[in-house]
Amino acid sequence: MSTQERALVIGSSGQIGVELMLALGERLGTENVIGADIRPSEQEELKPYTLEMLNVLHMEQLETIVDRHGITTVYNLAAMLSATAEKYPEKAWDLNMVGLFNVLDLAKAGKIKKVFWPSSIAVFGLTTPKTNTPQTTVCEPNTVYGISKLAGERWCAYYYENYGVDVRSIRYPGLIGYRSAPGGGTTDYAVEIFHEALEHGRYTSFLGEETRLPMMYIEEAIRATIQLMEAPPAAITVRSSYNVSGVDFTPVELADGIRRFLGEFELECTPDFRQKIADTWPDSIDDTVARHDWGWQSRVNLDSLVETMIEGVRKKKVSSETL
Ligand code: AKB
């Protein structure tokens, strides 16, 4: 039997999916990375890849794709994020939980060898220590999304402990990248701000001036994901989900960073319903356990993140204008 790893990325058209496809393609070869999504990808960079249409809630569709492509590892990124989930609680619960079960059950049945499933800082809530939130602490999430992520974490640990499923997970903070837009999250302002800064020189944030949240440049999140997935099983002491830390900032601090780079930039803050969600989340994360277990180390600070984002958004704008 071939030992070649073959990866399936579910949610390949999404913010994390696009970047993960490209990173896995570089490591495994584009022919060994399959994308699947409920909507087709418009991403030029994904042209060399095989892309399937998939509703992760349909186990038969998923199983057919896994069999057809001899998949060994599944990255299940399909989820409804925090802000949208507050509007559609039942749909969010279904997508976030049934999708996870379908993948875990395929692994339990021995059809795939390894699973990655993202959790989030949304598992924490108002009763969690807010600063340098530890790996193991009070988790009483106040949002539908957070509740689904916490339940998912417990199921991952359960499938590992009871069925030996090799499932690994990271509690992603807000992710910031330029290749593909996020959708429906509370941390999305930190991506929108760059597009608006370049387009109009101003931005109205839907979170308040002093709202500090943990964030991460998306390439760092991908690096963390691959590092975790390549770690030897014996090194992994957490089978629920790992805290990882990148940067943390407020809208005002991010605007200052943009100003240091662009000169002129105006920020206004008009908080909406997403403020209530953000207020329940930590402002910074302690990732000592991830550092110890699999060598996680962030390399990006606020200024380097701002520089990379501005250059990336600028390049993307130019290439879409010349198409
Ligand atoms: C969201 O804002 O919902 C996500 C997250 C922090 O998981 N970006």
C-alpha cells in the first residue's frame, strides 16, 4: 500500500482553506491535495488543484470523495463563525457539529488516518481569566459558535481516548490575511480595515476603540497547523485543542500601525452587535503548552503584520484591476 499522504481540505474556498491548500500543495505536491467546498472557488491560485463540491453534512458525499482520492488526512474547516452563528443558532450547531462527527466517524472506521479540526478563542467566556488566558481554565462560552467549538473539542478528545482517532486541533485567534476574505466573524474588522485604508483612507470599526483581541497573521496560523500535524503523536499532550498566540491589539492600536505605514488614515468606531461577542473573549492568550509540546513560536509583530497586509492587499488590487 502507498504511504503517500493525500490531504482533503474541506472548506477550501474559505479564508483558511485557500491558504492551507497552497501550503499543503507545496509540501505534498498539488496532485496530493484535494479541495472540497459547498461553493466553487474563484481563486486563481487554486486552478492547479482538484476541487470537489461537498456539503460536509452529507456523509455519503464525503465518503465518496475520500474513497475516490485515497485520502489519508482530512482538514475540516467548514464552520459558521461567531457573528453569523448568533443569527442562525440551529444551522450553526448543525454545520459545526455534524460536519465534525462525519469526519471523526470516518477516522473511527479506519478510512482516514489523521484529522485536523479548528477550534477558537470563542471557547472562552466572561468567566475566563481575560489576560494571558491559560490552556486549561474556565470555559463557559457565551456564544453559539463558542458552545459548538467547546463541544467539538470535547468530542475530539473523546474520539482520541476511546477510539484512538488521531485528531489534532488549534484554538485559532482572529486570523488576518489578504488572499481570501473571512466571513461572519467578530474579528473580521481587522481584515476589512486594510481594504478600506487603501481604498478610502478611512474605516468605521464595528468594535470599540479599546477592544483588545488575540489575532494572528494567517500564514502563521497555517505554519502552526502544519507543525502540529507533523508532530510525533507522543509529543501531543492535548487532544482537545491547543492555545496559540500571535499578536493582540485594539482597533486604535491597529489604526496607529496603519498610520505608521501609510501616513494618513482615519478610524471611527461605531460598535454593533458584535461588540457583545468580543467582550466575552480574552484579550491575550498563553500558549506555553503548544510551545513546549510541538515548538510553536510566533514570529510576527503588529508592524510586520501591517506591512505584509498592506503590500498584499495592494498587489491583489492591482492584479484584479489588470484582469
Ligand atoms: C470569529 O471571529 O468568529 C473567528 C474566531 C475568533 O474564531 N475569527
